[in-house]
Amino acid sequence: MSMTFQTISPIDGSVYVERAWASGPEIEAALSRAEAARKLWRETPLSERMARCERAVDYLVDRADELGRELTWQMGRPIRYTPYEIKGGLQERARHMIKIAPAALAEVGAPPLDGFRRFIRREPLGTVLVLAPWNYPYLTSVNVIIPALLAGNTVILKHAQQTPRVAERYAEAFEAAGMPEGVFQFLHLTHAQVATVIGDRRIDYVAFTGSVGGGEAVQQAIGGRFIATGLELGGKDPAYVRADADLDFAIENLVDGAFFNSGQSCCGIERIYVAASMYEAFVEGFVALTQEYILGNPLEVTTTLGPMVRPSAAELVRRHIAGAVGMGARALIDLGAFPAHREGSPYQAPQVLVDVTHEMEVMREETFGPVVGIMPVRDDAEAIALMNDSRYGLTASIWSRDDEAAIALGGKLETGTCFLNRCDYLDPALAWTGVKDSGRGCTLSPLGFEALTRPKSFHLRLRG
């Protein structure tokens, strides 16, 4: 096995960075440092833990433009968007979790009982291993890193091979914030090394974001150990446009929900169901807006659609499209309108498919790219049945002027989040979770602290 790995930029196929895999002694040292730092960090007042996390966030936000450019080189998202992963999403989520930490981590009192004092304290688990993906490398990792540290845990971060600079930037931020040695660390690890680390008794919780296969590998690595995991494993997220929807608003937001980040989002829109009375107008407007995208070099500010992360990812999209067309679907976007589109490259034009069915992979399996299938439906019942006809359940969106109807329909959806007139967004005040093969566990909101702490009950009989 090679002792190093390379990050190949999707922009031009060049080697952006080359790094060494962690050695056995380096892994052992990191685990030992994390274990040694636990007592000091858990006994550090929450106010000080909050302050250090705030300073780390400030460090990243102050350098968002520089980090955004790095991110564009690593995974291909256009430079006009990448700084806002840090200025926007990371900052919003981190500061919200810092703000709510005192209440979320407070002791839970029991009803008064004469002669007794009773309460539940939330204690840190120990060391949290965060396994983060490349597609939103700051956003997905901050969901766990900040609340884990606030709760008094130590953290070891392993980032995807495509975005190693993100892990290194986190380390710089926490060092600048004065974080004690061993409280936050990162390691560049192979899959085999990840399995070894997961099996180590000094790891107390694993947070993984990635594929279903990756989640299964995490569970296998845990084996007989009695530790918990948080697994976010992707989605095939649907949208339903009801007959009473604001048509132009729905089109504008669903095009963005389908194609932002070249469709490489676990909660991106991959399938759309439209009330029959709205169907033709919706498709016409959706196609027209899709054709306004500019596919090209993501370092140019005019580019709105960059390359996918690697050629193989684009090839999967093309295979799903070709398979659907071979079964009778129609592709409505002329690839000639996107000169940068090149077979065999990561530059993939957006595509809109109609005459699709659930017999096609593009409507069943996660494509994770800039393609969406659109189907007409007779009524709410048919829409709900089709939306639930998936092994995934991360988010689902309803587009309507009737919020009560949306709540009623949402109650029937097999999903972690139900949106009305919104999609592809994480609100840090709400629990981020999935059902079925989209995983298990929860991040963000006050509930996000529960997985990162364990309850300890104090049952005191007073004799004074």
C-alpha cells in the first residue's frame, strides 16, 4: 500500500495536494492524547468551552474567501458559492449550537419529593470520531464537531481523501482558539485504518456521513463494542408540487434544489411529482430555468455549475440517464447548449427527464448528480405513495399555499424532515435526522446534544 495519497482536482485533473497516511505510531499517539485530555476538558467550565469554539469559528469565517478557493480546487463547486459554506452554513450552525448549549446541557430536574434531591446530569461520552465527506466538508462536520466539544468530549476528525485541507484548517482554527492539546485532532486514514480506530476502546462514539455501504462498514468495524453511532447515509429526496402551489416560486427553488453543487447533496432534490393540472407549465418553466446554468471552470465567477467531484461520479449520472432513456424516458436538455460538457470528464451538464417511472434506477437509487426526474400525479394520495416508494427517507418537500394540508401530508411521509415551500436546507434549530436507509441518529437542535452525552442520575436522600 502507498504511504501517501493524492487529491486530484476535478477542475483540471491536476494533483492539488499530496499527503501521507497516518502511521501506526501517529494513530496511537492521537488516541492517547485524546484520552489524556478528557478529564481536563470535561472539567473546563462550559463558558470557556463556548468561548474557544467561538474563537475557532471566527478564525474560519475570517478566512472564508481563502478557504472557499481551496474548497473549489478540491471538490469543484464554483468559487461564487464556496466561501458561503463557511460564512453562511458553518457559521449559522456553529453559533446556534453554541448559543443553546447552556440550556441543552443543563441538569434535568425531577419533580420535588420531600427529603430528596433528584436530578439528571448530562456527561460527555469521551472521544468522538467524526468521519466526514467531501461534498459539504465544513457543513457536515460542524454538525458534530462543535456540539461534541461543547459537551466536553474530545474529537478526532477524519476527512475524505478529496478534502484533506478541511481537516487541517479545522486544526489551525482550534489551535488559534487556544484549544488544549489532544482535545481536537485530525488524522488522514485509509479505510482499513478507520476500521482499526473504530475498534479501539478509546473511541466512544462514531459520527459518519456517507454512503449506505460506508455505514455498513462502520457498523461492522464496531462489532461487539457497546458504543453508538450517528449515521447520515444519503437520500433520494422527493418534492411534491400541489395544484395550489406558487408555480414560479416552486420552479425557481426546485431547480436550485436539484442542481446546486452539481446535485451532489444528500438532501438535494432527485425526483419531483407535480399535480397533473400544473405539470406541463411546471416542466416548461423548469427546463427554461435549467438552461440558464453556465457549466464551466469553477474558478470563474460567471460559472454557476462546476464539475462533479470525479469522472466516475459523472459516469454514474450518465449511466442513470441512459438507462432511463433506454426504458422510455425523454431527456429534455440539449447537451449542445453546454459546451463544457465532456464525456469521460467530471463536467456534466444538467438534465431533466420526463416519462419516468419507478422501474428506472434514476427514480430509485441515489444518483448524486445534476439530473432530476419529473412525474405527473392525480392527487395527494398518489404523490405520497410515490414519495414513500424509496428505501431512503432524509427530507421531502411539499409546495403549496396550504400549510395545514402540508402538515397533514407530512405526517404520512416517511422522512426525517418535511419542508413546505423549501428544500435542501438544514435549520440548526431543528433535528437533522433520517429514516430507513438514510441512517439513524440526530444532529443539530437541542436533541443533537443527546447522542453526544450520557445521562447520569443523582438520587440524594437528605439527612441534614
